[in-house]
Amino acid sequence: MDASALAYLAAGIGAGLAAIGAGIGIGRIGGSAVEGAARQPEAVGQIRQLFILGAALIEGVALFGIVVALLLTLLK
Amino acid sequence: MMHLRTLLLSALLLWDLAAGASSGSDGVQLDVLHHVTNAYYLDFTPLGKLELPRILIDPEGVHVFPSTTAALRDGRFIPAEWAEEGAPSGGGGEEAESARAGFFGESRAGGPETVEVTHVGKLARRDGLPVYLDLSLTRHGVFMLLAAALLLGIFLPLAARYRAGIGRESAPRGPWQNLWETFIVFIRDEVARPNLGEEHYRRYLPYLLTAFFFILFCNLLGLVPFGATATGNITVTAVLASFTFIITQVAGTRDYWRHIFWMPGVPVALRPILTVVEFIGLFTKPFALAIRLFANMTAGHVAIVCILGLIFIFGGMSPALGYAVAPFSVAVTLGVYGLELLVALLQAYIFTILSAVFIAGALEEHHHEEETH
């Protein structure tokens, strides 16, 4: 296996791991947000804002992983 | 949903890279990245391509060419890649000369549509002189300016109406003013006020509104046929994020800086470590802001191109297969396109709310008596 093949492999695994991490994180937030909204329907607006904010921050971390993966695929 | 998009991006990009490599032999080439990256032309593909002006500043002065073709015909400039490949600069660049001749020969043979010219990136001097500044228009630049023009064209007349009292002393008049007031009030009451607080929000509201609408317009212009997404360019998002960065630092109170450089309420031995962490955090926040917007906007477009590209990949295997895949491809593309509309709004909102949160963090006054835990 040459270096670029290893880079593609690393990119694939890295992108997958980043997606798993983001999935767990956003899933936890989403679950908690729904629970919170079910208990206190009047706070839905605030909960939604917190959910989007948290999801955006987690997504940012995942995107760092994706960017690194992309850079690896562009490696020649 | 965003998680799904991330998955889509990674899966489809890799799929496409693999497919592109295998389909190279039978002539079907799909260059996905070419559709989302910046270029020196506007793509109206069935109708043709419009080359954009080239403006170069070098030791001889300012050169303005109406198009890339004109710049290359002029003879003093060659594509930067050729210059890097190293035509002997002393020998008058014979290799570059022959390459240039072949270049125009090919483009003429290919018909009136000069396919090759549009693939030319940066230009360099043939004689090896440096190009100080390349102010050439690119398609992202064009659509960024278009978004800015729309912003001015919509909001200056609106501001004049409010100044005249319509909407302030009376109810806003007409669907046009009502439409924009919905957005403006949303940013003011849902983003600026709860995050920045009653006494500060007025000061930062103009920036937040400008950032929101500029990003929104850039995002939506990318979804218009023949459009390009200026926010799908890392430099555009980096400049936007650096505005937030600068405003955050300027807004910073004494407490903000103290918490970065000498965290109170923490054992002294730990403080240098925290200083390093906090100092890095200063830059990762706007960096994440830039990457998030860029990656989200690029990812959606890559997904659309990839899914549509499946038709041509399968069509390359056998025409019947291509026709069979087409309806599914178009249906899924429509779905992704709808998602893109949502994401265009959502990302503009997220950029704005995170900017507000970062600025609010710098404005915060801490009470250190309570913080000695």
C-alpha cells in the first residue's frame, strides 16, 4: 500500500469517526430537548434555541474532522 | 439533520472519487470539486460560459483584460501552472511559447466554446516578473458583490421608510416591508436581545443584521440556477468570521481579558496552562465559525452534484441504466435541494447567534467575590 492509498483510508475512517461523534452528540442533545419540551411545552422556543446552538457547536467539531479528512484525500 | 449532511458529504465524495477514477477510461469525467470551487468565469452551461475580467498589477503597471482569452492573447501572461513547471526564463520560454500555441490550437479545434480557457487559474508573467496583486473578478466575487448590491438595494430604501415614520409610528405598510420586518424583528428579539442583554444589544444589532442578511443572500444566490455560493468559499467565510473576532476583542471588558490571561478562582499553578488553552480558544472560535459556514454550504452543493452525477456514472456503464437511475437521482436531488433552502437560512442564523454569543461572552462582567470556588 502506497502513501496515497493510506491517506484515502485514513480519510474514510476519520470522516466516519467524526460523523459517529457528531451523531452521538447531536442525538443526546436532541433526546434531551424532546424530553424537556414534553415536560415543559411552554419552553419550546428557548429549548429550540439551545438545541440549535449546541448542535452547531458539535457540528463544528465534526467539521474539523471532515476538513482534515478532505485534506487527506487531496494529498497526492 | 446536519449529521446526515456530514455523512452524505463524506460518503458521496469518496464514492465519486472512486467512480471518477474508474470511469476515466471511457471518457465520462465528473469533476465535482470544479463545480463548487472558485473560477474565473460564470457558468451558463447550456448557453455558454462568460469569462470574467482579469485585472493584474505588476511592475509594469495595471493590466486590465476583458477576459482570460484576451489576457492570454496579449502574450505577456501565461497560466501560473506553466510558469511553475519551469519554462527556461533565460531562453525566452520556448516551452511556454509552444504550449501557448497548442493551447489556442486546441481551443479552436474544440469549437467556439473555449473549454480549456475556463480551466485556467491564476496567471503569471511569462518573463518571470512578479505579479504583485491579482484583482481579477471570480465567480464567487461576482456573487458576493451581487449579494452586497441586493443588500444595499433592499435595505437603504427600507431604512428611509422607517426614518420617515412608516413602520415606527404606524404599522409597516405593504408585504415587502412586512416581509423584511419579520426577519429584522426575529434577529433583534430572538438573537440580539436575549444574548447581549437590554443595555448592549442596540450597539451590536447593525453588525448582526448585516452579517445575517449578507450570509443569507449569498447562500440563497448559490441555489439560483447558474449561481455560485460565495459563502462556499473559505476566504469569504474567514473574512466574515474575522469581523466577529475583531468586534469580540474590541468589545472585551477587563474581566474578559483577565479570564483569558490570569483566570481568577483557579490555583496559581494551573493558571499558565489555562492561559494557553484560553488563548488558543480565542482563535478556534472564529475559525470554527468560518469552517462551519464554508463546509455546510460546500457540502450541500457537492451532494447535489454527486447525486445528479450518478446518472452519468451509470449512463457511462450502459445508457439504459442511466435512464433507470435518472428519476431516483432527480427525486433525491429535489429533496436535498429543499434541505439546502432550510440550511441556507439555518446557517445564516447560526452564524449570527454564535457571533452574538461570542460578543456577549466578551461583554460579561463577572463578580469575583462569588467565584472563589
